[in-house]
Amino acid sequence: MTGSSFIRSSVPLPPRVYEGDEYFCRFKPRIHRETRLADAGSWQCQVDFLESSTEARADADRNKDVSSYAVGCINPIVGNFTALCACEALPERLALTTYMVEYAYIHDDVIEYSANKDKSKLVEANTQLMEGLTMETKGGTGSKDQVKRRQLQAKMVMELMEIDKEQAQECLRLWKEMSNVFVEIRDMKFTVMNDYLKFRVVDAGCPWTMSLLCFSMDFTLTDDETQQMRAITSAAYDAWVLVNDYFSWEKEWKNHEANDSEGVIANAVWLYMKWKSVGASEAKKMLKKEIIAREEQYVQLKNDFVASGAATEKTEQWLVLLDLVTAGNFAWSMTTARYRLGGEDVYPLLRREVPKSSRSGVTDSLGSPISKNAERLADKIDRVIGDRKYLDLNYRDEHPSQQDTTSDRKPKHRDNTTSRKSKPGKKWQLYQYEDTVLEPYEYITSLPSKGVRNAMIDGLETWYNVPEESLAAIRDIIGLLHNASLMLDDIQDNSCLRRGMPATHVIFGVNQTMNAANLLLFRALKAAEKLSAVASNIMIERIIEAHIGQGLDLYWTHHTDIPSEEEYFTMVDGKTGGLFILLAELMRSEATRHKDLDASLLMKLTGRFFQARDDYKNLDCDEYAQQKGFADDIGEGKISLPLIYAVKSDSSHRGRLMSILQQRKICNDVSHEVRKVAVDAIKASGGLDFAKKTAIGLQKAIGETLSAYEDKVGEKNWLLRLALKRLEMEA
């Protein structure tokens, strides 16, 4: 699943600004290129709100020493909340979207920091904050301040309606629903987490937020698609609100103490404290486990849905959007001064440095579109905020669609019946088409895989303890190179099947597949930039050796040249063993411990075993026959280990086998009957027995080498042992 055809307005958030022990989210955030418009929209809302109400100014003055009061979307560490969560918003809708989210945060603060905590007063304040955010016809009452407040509210409603009436109505409906729950939840008693989440998801505004983000992108699902996504979306929402509870706890507890510890706190930490009779620290640990579990549940539901093959282009995009919001919400919640006491906060500086509207100028401000006001404010805010270190327009993640966590992906087919229409002023960028170019890659990664190389990386990690970012880069590099080699192998070997399915070039053609494979090689080289210079040099050397090894294999096939066993394994060391050796060398170069442990011999033996085992099974394994066709190596004319032994031996079958290889070049294929004759000849000459014996010998050598490494390290490597056990051949 990619869903990245709509990834056009955002760039990856540089990992340096958010990664650390606190960031235990599996997804990577992105941020809108025009985040300055989001900041301007946020600040415009703050200014308009304060200028439209004497009471609001009084509240601000009363709470001026409360660090988290009136801290909204703007975050100097990772960027604006809306720029992170609505990172693919249409630029012309970004300021309006942010303005409305900022207003929601102001709404929260007015209730949370109210001087009068009487429920009737809170309900009254809540009503005043929301009364103008509706299309219902009713007469307004109250002071001039209240009229101005409703004018501000009506402005938001009208700007929404003028852009998209249907989406606006849904957004406003959900906003009202959120507002109704906001006060009620503080009087409710919960005994199980799921009951709490049903209300907390609405209270935290998850459905409203998503409707607003969809508005910002001009994105909609059909009713059927919405229903299909319901369980997955709900699981994502659960994780979001628990993340909010996790990071906002200290702020909410401090506010609770300031109110003489009266009432309850709508926070999962509070619930765990009551349910489990534990302190806040232990309750937060419990909540962290719950967040991870909820995120896992979301991922599993998503994976199951994608694997079912029921995904449409829109539902795929919806899943990516959920991933983006999950990551953006996490990074923002973790760093915002709204939750983090004493955190870095730019709002006080903005209040000092950015001139407010004059009292008489409020009407003028409310009379022009929010986007226009934002454009006027953006330059002033830029001068105050300065360099946005979290916005690096030159930084490119190697996976624009990296939010994908599915392991059994289905290929996505583009609907070519819909023509692309150029829009006035639309800027098209070459990289937005990368997803289209890499459809062959998406296809091959959707096919079943044993995951041997990843298992090896896991095993070596127990020795080398590679930093998280480097480890991710190495996995990426190995995966890209492996899949590129498979696509090219199938073309060069004229193989029509891969893992029991049509080979990539059979679906996409030779030219597209070759181009995609070449692009993967360059993406791997780009990914290596995240590693040390030593690692990059190692990788280049191994890629060269892999091509030499592959070239030798092709040369022998083309010329029907039979190498010696020693020459054959030299070729294997470059071709099959190259990636195993490369992953070990890359991990060692990035290791934080046991850096003196050279695992390249173990990986070299593993590559040789893998190839000898493959050569044997290709000619004598029903499973292989189902996946690649019967005796596929004979059909390709491949000079494999059993064939080398059979031809090199003084067997009466030598001439028959050489003739079959020559005839294959003339006919460009070998019939099933002739393949059977070849396999029988190889068996009769002892070739299959030799290949099996060689593979088992290598298997034993691997075990001995692994034991020697374990002795040196001083502990067993169970991950490597298990990975190798899964490949084991019976004697």
C-alpha cells in the first residue's frame, strides 16, 4: 500500500527534532511546506479572540502566570499542530483550518481555566463559545462582546460554507457533538478503558479533527468506504486520545491541584491511578503500554484490510492520512508547551513583538478572509519565530509513503481512464510521480517472502546494538537492493514466475521493471547517506561485486561454459552472498558494541549455503516447482551446482546434458519432458546428492562459525540460530 499519490504539499519532519526515548510511535511525521501560513492562521485567531471580548482579555490577564494557558497550535520545536496533522492541506485552506483548530484550543482553555468551576457556569461558557458555530436560525442575546464573539464564529462558518457546503455541515455537526461531551465527561465515572474511550474520542475531537483535515485537503470517502474504515479509524482515534492523555497529564494534574483537587480529571492516567491504586508514575507506565497496544491493534486491523484486497484508492489514502495524523499528533503532543511544563513556547514572544489589531480594527480584520489576514501576518511572524529548524525543504525521506506498515501488500492499479487535468497555477513536481514509476516495486514487495535478510539483521543487532536510525536505514538499503536484484534476475534469466506469481516484468514489461530496479539502486545509495562514509564505501564495493557475480552467472549461461566448483562459489560470494555480507558489514560499521566482531565469514557461508540449497531444491522440491515451475534452472539454462558436478564427472550423461543446454538456446525454452530427462541425468550422475551434501556441509560450517562467535561474545544468539534453523536441510 502506498497511498502517496496525494503526498504533494509536505516534507518529512527531520528525525533530529523529534526522535528520542519519548517518541515511541511507529510512524514518521511530515509537515506542510507552507507551515508559516498555519502559524499565521493560529496567531490571527488568538488576536481576533482577545480583541473581540473584554472577558477574554480579563481571563488572559488572570492566567498570565500559567505557562500552558493560551498555548495553541504553534510549536517552535516540531512545528504547528495543523501543519503536521493536515500536512497535505491545500495551501489556500491551511490558514482557515488552523484558525479553527486554534479556536478549539482556546475553547478548551476558557473551560479548563475558568474562574468559576460551577457546572452551570461551565455550560454557559461552553454555549457562548459554540453558539455561533451553527447554521441553525436563532436570535442572539447578550453584550456587544458576545456579539463580536458570535461574529468571529459566524466568519468561520461562512468561510467553510463558501468553500464546501457539504463538508462544512459535517464539520460543524461534529464540532457541536464534541462541545456537548466536553463538559459532561468530567462528571462521568468509568470502570473500563473502552467505555472511557467512547466518550474521550469525541471529547478530544477526533472525528471533528478528521472532518476538518479532510476539508483542508478537499478529500472525502463514500458512505460505504466510511463504513469499511470504521473499525480501523476508531482504533486510530483510541491511540490518539491516549497519547494526548499521556503527555498532558502533568499539566492537568497541576490544574487539578490549583482547583483544590476537586472533581475528576478526564485522563487515562487518572483512571489507572484509581483502578489500580498506583501513583502517577506507575500509571503513566501502564498508559504507555496501552498506547503501544492500541497502535498495534490499529496496524493489525489496517494490515488485515489491505491484505483482503478490498482497498480502493481513497481508502488507501485514508489509511495514510490516519498514519500521518498519528505521527503528527504524537510529535506535537510530546513537545508542545501546552502540555510540557516549562517547554519552549513562542506565544509570549509573539504577544510582545507582533502588533495586535486596534480595537477599531477588529471589524476590518473580521471583514476579510482568514487566508488574507494570514498572508499579511506571515512575514511579521516569520521575523519573530526566525529559522524553522523543523522545516527542511531539502530533506527527503527515502519513503514518501513510509507510513505503510503492512507486510502483505497488494499491488495498486491506477485508473488510467481518468485523465489528469492541469489546473491554473498548479505546480507539478517530478517526485510526485515516483509512486507511479515504482509500481513494479510495489508489486514484488506484495509477494510472499521468507524475510531471511531481515531475520539476519535482527540477529546481528543483538551483537552490534546499532542506533535506531542507522538500523532503519540498513533495513531499507538491504530491502531495496534485494528487490532490485530479484526484478533484474527474472528479466535476465527469462523467468516468468516469482514466488508462485507472475514475475514483475511479466506484469509491467521489461522496460518499466528495469527502470524501477535501477531507481531502487539509486534510492539505496541515497539511503546510505544516513550512515557513515565508511558504510557508503562498503556498499558501493558490494554493489560492484554483486554485478560482477551476476555477470559471471550470465556469461556462463550464454556461452554454456561450465566453471569449476571454486569458480562457482566465487561467483556466489558476489551475487547471493553479497547482500548477506553487506548487511553484516554495514551493521558493524554502525555498531556501538562488539565492533571488533567481524561476522562477514558467517554471512559468506550463509550465502553459499543459501545458493547450494536453492540449486538442490530447484530440481528436487515440489514447493519450488509450484513457485517457479518444474526444474526452472534447466529451463533458464542456469549453470547450477548439481549440473556442474554432473557435467564435470566422467558420466555418460555429460553429452546429453550439454545438448539440452545447446537446444535451449535455439528454442529459448525447454519442455517439461526434456527438463525431466535433464533432472534424471543429473540424479544418475550424482549431481543432486553432491549438491545436498555440499549444502549440509555448509550448514554444519555455519553452526560451528556461529558457535565460535557466540563464545567470543559470551552469549547465545538465539535470533540467528532460529533464522538458520528455519532454513535447515535434513541429512
